[in-house]
Amino acid sequence: MALKCGIVGLPNVGKSTLFNCLSNAKAQSANFPFCTIEPNVGTITVPDERLNKLSDLVKPERLVPTTIEIVDIAGLVKGASKGEGLGNKFLGNIRETDAIIHVLRCFDDDNVTHVDGSVDPVRDKEIIDIELQLKDLETVDKRLDAAKKTAKSGDKSAAKSVELLTRYKDALESGKSARTVELSEAEAPLAKELQLLTAKPVLYVCNVDEESVVSGNAHVEALKASVADENAEVLLIGAAIEADIAELETYEERQEFLSDLGLEESGVSRLIKHAYKLLQLKTYFTAGVKEVRAWTIKNGFTAPQAAGVIHTDFEKGFIRAEVIKYNDYVSLGSEAAVKDAGKLGVEGKEYVVEDGDIMHFRFNV
């Protein structure tokens, strides 16, 4: 799954600090690895307690978590849609991502300068929204002109495009993002082809001070109110706290630090999990003495499609899948015990894989 989230935000909101903490995610996920592809792209392991539990039961030679890519995108300024600052690069990088993590400053600190002179996350969000919406409007206008010309010749497909593009145009011109436009099943492929920036799913991350990391503050409440109609999640993270956690030597020290703050897990771990969910991904497992491994699939994948993530031959020659539910495996303690209890399911090509399934595939090459 080559899917990735882009971290966006105005300058000095804590975006780069947060990315650096994600780059250090290894330090907060016990023995999970991290590698860098290029300076602003990180392959981040997804923390999953289920993988550790399976490892405790199976005791494999190797443990392999699943991963996602996080991209640190250059800071945006007003006028980016017209190429101001790093505008063209910024917008191009967003277009290449599948979802957006929008970091907003929600803390007061006179020692950290705000690019617009005051702390106002609602205004900051709107600055980026407007730039993305203007770029999308430019894209929609071009496509709409072309579609109208084609539709005049009686092309039914072009007529449908005109209908959808007009709805996008109306939304964007009224200051709404493309993701607010409801799509029919038939319209989804065209919408995807347009690659509109504001159609991408978004997670708002409020960068707060230590005192606000559990319950939030007035800045957070103002932001939540402003995004109430977007069906988007809002996550609280203290980037400075995450930087402190990354400096601690042992897992036990990190857990004690989090406990003192009233937190069960680090903000980085929560952010990675939310990003995984934002990308509409699920995890299934394979478990054996050689390797316990987490595999990433998209929502709705059937058993053959899930098998194809391991190897294309598995999908082409798929015969059946042997499926164990995670809770059954953990409660009974082993694959043999699951079989003895009659809890091992045998599924065919139509089976839709559920999050947490433990699977073995039978296939012919």
C-alpha cells in the first residue's frame, strides 16, 4: 500500500517538530524500526498492541509491523495558489498525498513568533483552506469549460461531468471544500481523477501546551466549532512534549512520563493510528514461528485481494482462506486450540476481510 499522509500548516505552528518526533517513532514503539526515504518523507511503523500480543503467544523469529508514509510539506503562505513563496511546490506535494494532517497552533507563547502576529487557529485554518480551494477552483474551471464543449455534441459522459463539476464549482465559490460535496457511486471515479486538493480526507491536529494536552483550551474549542460540519477529527498533541519523550532512553521512562501527564499513550502513537484510519486502511495478520506480520489492506478488500498484498500469485491462484478472529486466537492461546474449538473459518473469494483477521491462504500457481 503506497499510501501517504501529508503534514501541512503555516510556518511556526510546530509542524516540523511533530514530523521530527514521528521520525523518532521508533523510540516510542519499543522495538519497531524506522527508516527515511528522503529528507521530508518518513516511513512510520503503525503501533498495534495486537501484533505484540500475537508475538507473545507465537514467539516468532521475526516481528514485522505495518507502515505508512508521512510527508513533511513546505510551509504555506498567503498567495500560494498563485505561486507565492513555495506555493507551487507545496500544492504539488499535497496533490501527491492521499490524506492531509493539518497542524494548527493552539498555544500562547511570546517566545515563538506567529507568522500573522497572533494565535488564531480558525484564521490559520481558513488561510490554508482558501489557498487550496482557489487552486481547486482553477482546476474545476478548466475541466468544466472542456466538458461543456464536449457535452454540446451529445456526449452523455461529458454531460455527467458537467453536472459534478458544477456542484464542485458552487461549493468552492461559497468557501466550502470539495470534500463537502456528496458523490454518487458512479461519480466517484471522476472525482478521484480530478485529484482535487480539498477532496482529500483531513485530520486536524491541535498543537497545545502541556497544561492543555488532556482537556484542550479555548483555541481548541474555537477550532472544533469551526470544523463541526466537516465530519473531520480533531486531535490534541503537545509537540514540545513529544520532543521531550523522544529524548528519554527507555520505554519504561517514557510510560512514566506519560502517566505523570495523565496520558495512556504518546501523541505520536495516537497520530499514527489516526492517520492509518484516515487513509481508510485495515490490518490483517499472518502468524507462524518464522514470522508474525501485519499486512495493510484497504477497506472492503476481499480475501483474494488481501492475498495479493503478499504476492500477486496468491491472488491469481487463490483457492480459499483459513481465517481466525483475533479475539478467538488470544482467548484460546494458539492456532491448534482454535481448530480444536471449531473456531477456524474457511472462506472463499467473496469474503471481505475484517480488521484483525489472522489468515492463511491456500492457492495454486
